Amino acid sequence: MSKTPSKVIAGCFALAAFAVAVLAGLAGGNSAVSILTRALIAMIGCYPIGLMIGVICQRVMSDHIEAHREPATMSPSSPSDSLAGSQASATTEAKSE
């Protein structure tokens, strides 16, 4: 069964919300029914939020990967041009010191 990263992130958000709600309910001294009801509501509410965040993160990562796969737009016209440019910058740095 294949899971997309956005669904995994959504599941993590939902489970984290459930755990926080249970711990807060126990710390507050609430009844078990109240704790579980509120925890389920928190889990159901946080799943779509986590899904949206997951979709955004997935999109950002795919855009970043695609940006690095594209060839460089400012490539030198020949290898000797890039070599001459790097030697010129090294000479300039040596003179400034």
C-alpha cells in the first residue's frame, strides 16, 4: 500500500493532536468519556490541517528538486572562458591581499 508524504504528515498531525488532547484531559482530571471525545474531535480536526501542510511541503520539495535538475542557465560558452575567469578572480584576490 503506497502512502504519499502528505498523507503520512496528516496522520502524524492527527495522532499528535490525539495524544496532546488525551494528556491534557488526564492532567485536567476529566472523565474518560470526555477525554476520548475531545481527543477524537481534535484528531478529526487536525487531519485536514496536516493534509494541507503535507501537500504544501510536498509541492515545495518537488519544485526544489526540479529546480536543481534543470541545466544551469548561465553556462560559459567554452571551458577555456570559465578557466580564464577563475584565474582572473584569483589574481585579483591575490593583489588585494
